[in-house]
Amino acid sequence: MTNITIIGAAGRMGRRLIALTAEDPELQLVGAVDAFADKLRDVDAGLHAGVSELGVTFTTSLDAVLPKTHVVIDFSAPTQTVNYVRSAFAAGAAYVLGTTGMSQDTRDELAILARGGRLVAASNFSIGVNTLFVLVEQAARILGESYDVEIIEMHHNQKKDAPSGTAETLGELVAGMLDLDYVTDTRHGRHGLVGARTKREIGMHSLRGGDVVGDHTVIFATGGERVELSHKASSRDTFAAGALRAAKFVVGAEPGMYDMRDVLGLRTGK
Ligand code: NAD
């Protein structure tokens, strides 16, 4: 049995993670951490997630639940990520990180921390999107720099960060294949008299509206044709199921930083 604590447990992803954990005979929910927990005092996390009572009430304190936790699953906000990961590793717990919108400094700090702990971090835990990652790398390798690459993502109107973490991963993969620098060579939207598109750029466009769970399209366009690779998520359960699969993987892994392609055995070289 693997004991799971969820951070962001009252949120959209947190509720689905709790529901799927409750259905899985190999997993047991032992902690439900959320910054809103004061407003949910004495509320059972299972009932809040729309499943049966699980005997776990919300808390704001990760430290309070770490002694019984084998794996922390964090889908919250990036403000406390480094502190949470540090505390989890100090208590011997592994960490599955789904939160997006982290700064490069935070990512660098996590990579250092992961030398002494087990961490799976992924901008997207769905199997379909991780397949898209592999296909986009292959397309960039085959089509090369004569094809213009534009990335479009759409999410619900409550999403706080833009572009999505998944779109950033797609951009980083394309940049890696085409010897571009993702940070300096990405053009975020276009407005006004911006001039002709240059060859050394990746276009990035974020749409927001309604209840869209997550759509991503990568367009490779050249004279006479274009290739479009798309993924559309219609349920958060695809991310939650992937995160639980990552939790089962990381609990038995060596210390280090992994992503979903390690979990799925999908890693490919350039
Ligand atoms: P949400 O706003 O519905 O839920 C976030 C929850 O986290 C809220 O209940 C909030 O109170 C809580 N929270 C915020 N800061 C906290 C903190 N410091 N400590 C404890 N709890 C805190 O958001 P959501 O749609 O569930 O998404 C959560 C995160 O997961 C976002 O960063 C989102 O981009 C990311 N996400 C990642 C994937 C993936 O596959 N990697 C998929 C979907 C969403």
C-alpha cells in the first residue's frame, strides 16, 4: 500500500486525484493539504471530492501529515513548491509535482534538491500528451528548420498561468531539435506592425475561455503544406490517472528528477 498526501486537495485537480486514489486498492489517502483548509475545517476530503468519507480532513500543514506519507502529489500553485519539496525529502517522502507556472530559478532549485530525493515533475501527466511530445520531437527532426513552428493552446477561463506548462514543454522540445533557444526565440502572440516572421522563432499563442480542460496544437508550416499535431483533453482524470501512475513509479525509484516520459518509458534522443 502506498500512502498519498495531496497538496491543492480542494482544487479542481485535487478533487479528481482524491476520487481516483479512493478507487485504487494500491493507494491510500493519508493527507489533504490546501491553503483554503481553514475554510474547510473538519470537512472530509473524500466527501468534498464527491466520493465516500475517507477519514482524512483538510489541513494547511504538510509537516503534520508527512510522517505517514510515502508520496506527496502536488497540484497547487508555485509559491511554496521549493519548501514543500524540501520538507517532503527531509521526511523521506517522494514527490510528484504537477503544478505549473514555476520560474526558471524554482526549476533550477528543484533539480538541485532532487539529487537527494525522488521527484517526478511534469507539465502534463496525460499519456496522450506525452505521446504528442514524442511525435512533435520526431516531426521537428524530420521537417527541420525550413518549416515554421507555431504552438496554440486553449484552456478554461480560470487558468492563472500562460502559456500553459505543456505548451512551454512543446516549445522547449522543438527548440532543442532545431537548435533554437526557447526563452529568447519564442514570440508570445503578435500585435501591430511586427513585420514578417523570422526563421529563428517559435510562435506561441494562448487562448482562454469556458471550461476547456486543455487543447494543444503544434503547427509545422512551409510553402505548399503544413502538418498539425493536436491533443485535446476532455477530462482532468487523464492528468490525475497519470499522476497516480507516477506516484507508483517514483516510490520505488532511485533519487533523481524524472518526468512522465521516464514513467512511461517514452524517452527518446535527438
Ligand atoms: P485550482 O485553482 O482549482 O486548485 C488549486 C488548489 O491549490 C486550490 O484549492 C488552492 O487553494 C490550493 N493552493 C494554492 N496555493 C497553495 C499552497 N501554497 N499550498 C497549498 N495549497 C495551495 O487549480 P487546478 O486546476 O486544480 O490546477 C492546479 C495546478 O495544477 C495548476 O498549476 C495547473 O496548471 C496544474 N495542472 C497541471 C497538470 C499536469 O498534468 N501537470 C494538469 C492540470 C493542472
